[in-house]
Amino acid sequence: MARLHRAISLPEKWCKNLSGLTQHINAVHLELFRTPSPLPQNSRSASPASRCDPASSSPPAGPDGLDSPRAFCTDEQGPEPDVPAQRSACDDEPGWVEYHGVLNGCPCNIDGEDLPDQAAPPPRTDALFGDWDPFDNRIQCELAEFLFKREQMPQSNINTLLDLWAADVLQYGGQPPFSDYVNLYRTIDSIKVGDVPWQCLRVSYDGPRPDHDVPAWMKETYEIWFRDPRAVTLKMLANPDFADSFETTPYREFTAHGERRYGNLMSGDWAWRQSDRISEEVPNSDGAMLVSHIFGSDKTTVSVATGQNDFYPLYMSLGNLHNSVRRAHRDSILPIAFLAIPKAERKYADSATFRRFRRQLFHTSLAAILQTLKPGMSTPEVVRCPDGHFRRAVWAIGPYIADYPEQVLVANIVQGWCPACLHYPAKLDAKEAGQTRARVHTEALLRTFESSALWDDYGVVADVTPFTHEFPRANINELLSGDLLHQVGQYLILEHGETRGKELLDEIDRRLAATPPFPGLRHFKQGRDFKQWTGDDSKALMKIYLPAISGVVPAEIVRTFAAFLEFCYLARRSHLTDSTLAQMDDARCRFNQHREFFRDSKVRPTGFSLPRQHSLEHYLQHIRNFGAPSGLCSSMTEAKHIKAVKEPWRRSNRFEALGQMLLTNQRLEKLSAARVDFTARGMMSGTCLSTSLAALQPTQEGSAEAIAPALPDLDDNLPDREHLVEAAAVVDMEDADADVDQAAVGVVPGPRVTEPHYPRSAEDLALHIEIPTLPILLARFLHEQVHPDSDEPLPPDDALPYPAGRIHVFHSAVSTFYAPSDLSGVGGMRREHVRATPSWRKGHARYDCVYLGKDPSAPGFRSLHVARVRLLFSFRPDPLFSSLETEKDIPCALVEWFSPVGDEPDTDTGLWEVEPDLHEDGSRILGVVHLDAVLRSAHLIPVFGENPIPQYLRSYDALDSFRAYYVNKYADHHAHEIAF
């Protein structure tokens, strides 16, 4: 497949040459392809010594106004423009950084004594190179990982495979790597690294009981399975896989323009304030390292068909890890407990006694589980870090990831109240700010008021003690991280009556079904029943929802959703600056303004006292405290359910499944830890086959040469080390017409494949694809390649170079680009397919759209062209007819051009509109571009208008059937950053 690279900006509609492309990339688009993560530790400050010198605790003076928050708009003022001005990506690049001067993570020895500057870390292990213990060799190690972790092969199938293996090698006197599945499992269990055993805590109700008919839940003994969180922390800290994605020091990052830049958790104000308090309260903390613990909990159901099988996992991560590592998992989010789920008969389920016990069980369990962390919160503890150095660490309870129902439980508040402020539930939409909840204030309330007053007036549950009260410097209301769509259906039915309202909902469904495909975008072939949307449905529909409702519902509703989407997409960015926060606040103000339409139209006659919408008011402060919200998103713990709960449950025999699930998780973590250990010792380079061939070379002269020809060019197809590293850092977003496992990390398999059934000459190919102008377009393209700097007009077509040479056609190409705000590899790289095929998945044709560069000095979409790819091909010019000399085929694309409608985005949706460029006869204007001129895929959605669309219209017809199209910047977060 052809590889797409970066975009070249040209005033004309086709790419001239590759030298101009290179100059444009270096000047404009380089930041789109590199990782603007926090700079290496030794490059952020003047010298390492200054970071370990307590005398340097006073931060350098920054530009004026850096310490004061930006003035945001108020709801009373209202926003000025409906689409706020935005800064380009390069304005958000890091400029300078200041570090905390006391808790600055200075390396020390195992006794806690500071090391000299630039001292090398001590050896991580005494194990020698080539020591595969407990495995005999690499083949055993990789086979165990392949069977148990990757394939999750059942025990009986493992035995069958090993029997076949034994039957094959016994005739040569060999043995299979394992005798049976028991031997395999015992070997995995004997791995020493990464072993943190599970323990059981048993709890029962000890309160007053009735004299007769004691409820079963009062007599039950509840089991909480957990692992020592301190041991898990030490394991994560010592993981060398995190060496390049780990922060030892709180820092404040600024752009070159002097704006604050928020990214990883350690870049926020909370980590800085914690370090200030630790430096005052904890003795001998100078030069120590803050280690914050992130927790998250959420119930999950693994099967309804076989009974209500619910589990309640508690996850833990470390705030020192980069957000990208947490999003990619990589053992950075681990289950540390499975909490008990008390259940009662229906007549007792809503009783005050049972609800109080359920809350107290949760908080008591967490307080007991986390007790081993408490000593390290007041006394520094020497730990090994991912870079191999020892440092003195001080533990801290960090952010808690939870959705709103879980926040109510964790914050110990009444349902309907805000966990962050004291706004009354009926006045959550009030314009004035509510008083912030704080641990000191809550404790004062508990000493002053009766429980009924606390419940009614402050939303505080008085008869339960939050688990954070057991630990210093922990304010659960501060630590908690950040249902609109169904209201459209309510409006349509109220306004137009049930029959007409449902007709309009059907029209929206047809528009959703007619949306053209896009890599990674779910296709709703039959639309959706609006009353039954799930969370995943809502996230997918958000990307295509605005164009579907535009023209069906009033403009105020469209603007409400546009403002809401703008806020969500800005919040999801990997790094946010003061300017980004200002844009978010503007979007919030516009959302609050436009949503009043729902009140006026009687859809929400009582207003908007909705906790989830109210949470938008606290997002900006949350970002200032903890950095980018994408690093503390509940979607990460929900995704972890698959690997930690659902897959282990499916592998169990369903009888007392939890014990089997715990063992499965333990084995998976041991295998991961073993691979990390072997990799750190340099023992996992190449593959098993390449290692075996290399081992044969010095010991059996000539044997490798004799064996290699018998293997069909296997050595040529083996990826080198650099390719493997790149592969692990890129997420391949294959098309997602169905649900996609978006946690998978990898590369596009296989080389570029030439489609065999196409003519090889330009004239014959033009007839085959029914585009007779193809030879002329190729000739014009060749002329521009030969004369890239010429200002002369094109010569007549008959004087252009003849596009001779064999042409090779491809049905897809691959674009790799930097998109850290989307699902991506740890390095922020993302890969997607661009299709140009007459039959996609044995069905109808598919011709994708792409972005190309236009004006590097313009912001956002003004710097881009949009085109639709009609053909992907490559050719090599015949030197007899062209002076262009090249040793390789030139990869090209035949495209249809689109031009913007107007100079501004649409005022309702905030999306740019484009229309196809047409000849006088109505046919679309075509051109040939170099494939290196393409940036990535673009998503166009028809401007459906106010009239109903034909019922026969399908998604594969949409790009040929309308006069204008929206450029969908909500297709993914990278598109939102470049197509504004």
C-alpha cells in the first residue's frame, strides 16, 4: 500500500515537486508529526544541579499575568461571536518550564543518600544476559505469552497443539516446549517478577438487628479481594518500560507566548500544591519525589443471559506517568481490588439501614485496602524508578476517576447534588458560582448540624465517614475528576405532535444512515432509536449528529449542540493552554445561552438542574488542577474492564469465577513483567527465528546459508528493531463499520499490493475507469514536476510530455500522522487507511476524501484543500518522453476538487461548507497530485437541507448526490485541531 506523508502547500491545485514539500513541512506542519510531550528532564531547566538545590525553590518570574487566571466571559455578558477565534497548533508548542524547587526527585542510593550529579543508576538486576528463568529459552517464553495472553487458548486446545508438536519433533529426538497445559501454567506461576499476590478481607454487618426475620444481607459475610497497593506501586515504579514517560517533579509549563500549558497530571496546580504542603509537613522531604495515586471504580456486568454477574473492580495508576501511557494502558492501570456488592431483597433494598451499610462498606473497604500507603505519606520511602535510579518518595492520594453515580458514593453526598460545590440540586443552573466543597468545611458542618439538616441543606451524608479521612492531604471533593441528546426527540414530539415528531426522527435516522464512511467511524446503517442510546452510541453519534439535525430542528437547537460539541472536543485535547480554556469557556457560555430554547419550548420547563451539565462549570478548574482531562477519563477504566474482568470471566468455568479471574490477571501481569525484564536486558530483539538463524552462524559454518534458502525469504520479511519500536507506538485505525477494538496497537500488515486487473497504459486505463482526460492530467502533472518553479502558463496539451511508462493501481494507501488527542500509540502516532476502490468489502464503490495543503500562513481550514480520491496509482516516466529522472515509481492520486462556500464556517453548526468544482458541462474538475501532498483523510457530510432525503439514498451515494457538504471537524480530535 502506498504510504501517505505530509501535506505540501501550493497556490495551485496540484503538487509541483518534493523539494517544496520538504520546505513546507519544515516550516509549517512539522509540529503535526512530532510529539510535543514535556521536554526531557535535563532539558527543561538550566542544570540538573539547580533542580536538586532547595535554594532554587523560588520559581523564575514569568511574563505579566501568568499567575492570574484569564478573564473568561460571564453568562450575563453573553458571547460575542458564535464561532470563537482559535490559535493554530504551533502556538501551543512548549516554550519554557519551571520545576518545584523542593520536591524535585533527586536520585539517591538505596540508603536514601543523594548521589552526585550525572551519576549512573545501579544495575537493575543480577540476572545475566541469556538467563530466561523460569523459562528454558526464548521459544518457551514467547510461546507461553502467545498461548495464554494473545490467543487465550483453552486448556484442551493447548494440549492438542503440544501433542501435535511432540509428534512432529519426537522423530528427531526433540521435545515440545511444554508437555501440557499444566506444565505451561506452572511455569508462568513460577515467574518471580511482577508477583503481587491477592489477599482476602472479610466484612460483615455489626449493627442492630431486628428480633425476628433478620434480613439475609445482615447475616452475610462479604469478601473483598485486594492486593497490597504499596507493592503494586513499587512494581509500577520499577517498570523500565515507563522510563521515557515518567515525571519525577511537579512542573509548570508555558508556551513561547507565555501562556500556561496543561498536559500531564504533574503539570497541574494540584501536584504543585501537594508538594508545597509536603515540604512543610513531612520532615526530610527536600529532594524527595511526589508519587500520587490515581484510583477509579465502576461496576460492570459480564453476562445477563447466565444470570446477573456483576463485579466491582478498583483500579490504580500513578500520576507520575504520562497521560499517553495511561490511555494506552501498558500495565499503567492495574486492578488492585474487587469490592463486595451487597444485595438485598426488594423490600429491604431501599431501606435506610441497607443503603447506609452499602455506603459504609465501600468506604471502610477502601480505607482498609489503602492502609499500607499511609506510612509513606508522612515519611519518605526509598524506591526504584523507571530510569533505574533510586529516589525518596512521598505517597499521596490523587484524583479519583468515576462517573456521576460513582462520584455520589465516593464523595459521600446526596444524589442530585454536585460533588464539587454546594449548589442546591434545584439551582444547579444558577449563574452565580456555588461555594466549593472542602474537607475542612464538611468536618465543620458535621460538628455543627444534625444529620437531617446536613442531608437537606448541604447534601452531606452524615452517618458515613469517607475513606479519605483516614489519610493526610486528601480532599475527596477536590480529587473527583469531570443527557442532552434525548431532548431533541422530546422537542420534536412536543412541537409537532407524536406522529409528525416521529416522522422527523425517522428523517434524522435516514440522514445518519446516509453519512459517508470514515476510518474509525461507526456507521449507523439503520439510524438509531433515540430513546435507547447507550454511552458508546452517544459518543459515536456526536461525531455525525450536527449535519443530521441541521434543517430538521430550529437553529437554536443546532447551535446548542454545536457549542456542546465544541466544549467536549476542546476538553479532549492532549494539551490545553490558557487560550484553549478561554475557548472552552466561550463554548460553555454559548451552550448556556442557546439551551434556553429548550426551556422556552417546554421541553425543560423547570430548567437545567442536571448534575452532568452542571459539571461543565467545574471543568476549567479541574484542568488547572490535574492537567488534560483525557488522562483521567472514565473511558480508560471502562476499557480496562475488558482485559481485567470480562475476558478473564469468559476464560473461567463460571463456577466461583472470581478466584479464577484473579489468577488469570496475576498470570497476565507476570508475563508482561517478564517481557519487560527480558527486554530491558536486551534479550528480546528481533524474533525467535532471526535469533535462531543468527545463533547457527558462528557454531555451524555454512549451516545458516544452507538453511536460509529453504525458508521462503523469511529473513527479508522480518522487521528490524526500529520498525518494531515504531510499530508499537502507532495505532492503526482500520475502518469501523462495526465495533472496533480500539485498544489494539499495531501496524498495517503487509506491503503495498498492486491490483492486477487494471490496464498498464494511461490511455487504456482512462477507458477502463471511464475518465478520458487521465492522460492529459498526467501530462500536466509531469510538466509541473519537471518545471516546478516556472511561472509560465501551461503549454498546449499536445506539447506536454507523454505520460508513458507502466501504471500500477492500488485500492488503498496508509496515512501516518501525529494525533495525541485521539486513540494513538504512546508516541501519539496514528495510522489510517485511505480507500479508492470500485468495490469495498465486496459491495459498492468507496472513494474517500482527503486534506491537502494550501496556504501555510492561514489558520485552520483556510490552510487546507479538500479533495476526493478517485484513483491511487504509481508510474515511472519514460526517459524518452520526459526529462524527469527517478529510480522509483511516483505515487499519485487522481482527485476531484472541492472549494469552500464562503469565507467563514456555517453560523449554526460551526462547520465549513464546501462544494465540488465543476466544468461548464457540470462534470467535476479533476487533477493529479503527488501522494506526498496528502495530509490525511477528510470526512464530508452532505448539507441535507430542509427537505426530506430520498429513502433509497445510501452512504455510498452521498458524495455524488448533493450540491454542498460539511467538512466534519468532529470526525476525530485531530480533525478538530486542523479543520476549524
